[in-house]
Amino acid sequence: MDDPFRLFLILFHTLKHKVNNSPKNLDWLPKKTPELRTLCFQLDEEYISLRRILSNHPNKASIVPSIFKEQLDEFEEQYRKKVQNISEPERQKADEMFFSDLEKAAKEKEKQGQGSEEFYSEILNSMPSSIGSDFNPIVDNAALLIIDLFEIVSDIVEFGDLQETFSDKHIGAINYFQDVVGIDFPEIAKRWETSPHLFISESLNLDIQKLVEMYNEAVKCYIFGLNVASLAMCRALLEYILIKYYRIDSKDNRGLKNIIRAARKQYISLKSLSLTEIKNAGDTAMHTYDKGLKIDNYSVEKHLNTLRYLVQSIPK
């Protein structure tokens, strides 16, 4: 199956059925049921693959089955740790079996006159790969790797190695982006990791291109440390969502304050959301910026999470 979201849901649904929807049963049932251990391993592998796909996604929005976010939250909160613990021995067995089969194949080729070095070289060459494919954003720290790269270049220039490749100008360019432009790789990586991913139900069947663009604009402002701009985008996005998808008439309800009031009156579920707080934060960001406004990361993430919930609650 090509759809990783659906494959994850199928495996997770199968697991819940086998443990009677009780994560506690994973404490003892897999010891008696080899098939369940295999299922846990398959589910854990698919979850890891899914996380890698989302981490490598160029934006923070994905079209998913309607129940995906709910099921993902349930898995991560109640099942993930237990499934991971059960999977680890199975993963080790799979690795051992793979290398054992590879060694047997090498010996068979050796009998046919092919050297082991040539055999393993053919195996490596047959695997599809590209420059940078070894990087895994789930386990590798991208910011530290970039910093390491900068230090390597600095050492090369300082000690005069590879003079035709790297020069003092390259070091100056690195310093320019860090010290003048203000690119802070560790902070950017941290904010990108903690900013909420927007899961949009495919069942809505709506035109969401503008919605995704605006949400990603708010996220990109945030990850580069432009919190004031991010709050302004959050406010604009809130108004857009209520008018476009919740069908609140902006002519009868002039101004975002009245639009929010009308939306809460029409949709009771919105009363618990801090929509007015998003409006006020956006107003403050736009109108009192000259007073040295300071906005912490928590505030921006809170509003992004509220908008995510608002999108995931769009009525069909």
C-alpha cells in the first residue's frame, strides 16, 4: 500500500482489535503470541517511516483520512512506548536474519567464483540512493551537523587545505548569514520540530490551497523568529477560516470581533477555543509593535495549535 497514513491506521486498528482495545494487554499477551510481536514490529516500523515522511515534508500540512489525527494521538499517548519495547527484540532478530542471509548469499557467490568484495559492492550499487539520503531528521540533529560542517570548512581554510575549494570568503559568507542576517540553525530546527503539523481531513473535499499557504506562512515566520509577523498571520488566518469554511457572513458581522461572536453562536464547540485571544494578540502585534513588543515562542505555538484544532473541526 502506497498511502502511509492508511497503512498505519490499518495496522493500529488490527493491533487494538487483538488486544481488545486495552494497551495493558500488551504487557503480557505478546509473550504468548509471536504473531502479535510481529504485528507490533510492523506497526512500529510504519510509525517510524511515517514520522520520517512528515519530518521531511517541506510544509506543515497534510491531507489525511478523517480519523488519522485522533488515532495518531491515541497511539502516541497509550501504545507507542509499549509497542516500541516489544519491537526492539524483533528488530534485532530481523537485522540478524538479514545479515545471515546476506552472508549465505556471499558464500554461494564465492563458490561460483565471485569475490565477497565484488558481491557486496553489487549489493550496495543496486540500492537506490542519492547524496544526503543517509540523513534522517528523526534521529539526526540537522543543526549540529550544519555547525560541524561550518567548523570543518573553517579548519580547512585555517590550515590551508583544499585552497582551490574553500577560501576566506566562504568563512565570511558563513559569518554573514549567522551574524548579520541572524540565521540561528539550532533555534530554527527547534521551532520547526515543535510547530504543530496541520492534518486536514480528506473528507472535507474543500479548496484548501490558500489555507495551507497561509498556515505555512505563519509557521515559517515563527521558525525564523519573527513572532510578531507570525501572530499577525494567525489573526489573518483565523478570519479567513471563519469566513471561508465556517460560512460566517462578514457583511452582517463587520470586524473580526463580531465574526468570532457569530461563529461561537452558530457552533457551540468553538466556545472553548481562545479565538478572541488570537485576535487580540494579532491586534497587539500590528498596532503596538513600536513599543518594543516581546512575544515568547509558547504564545505563538499556542495560537498555531488553536488554529490547527479549528481547521480539524471544520464542519462537513
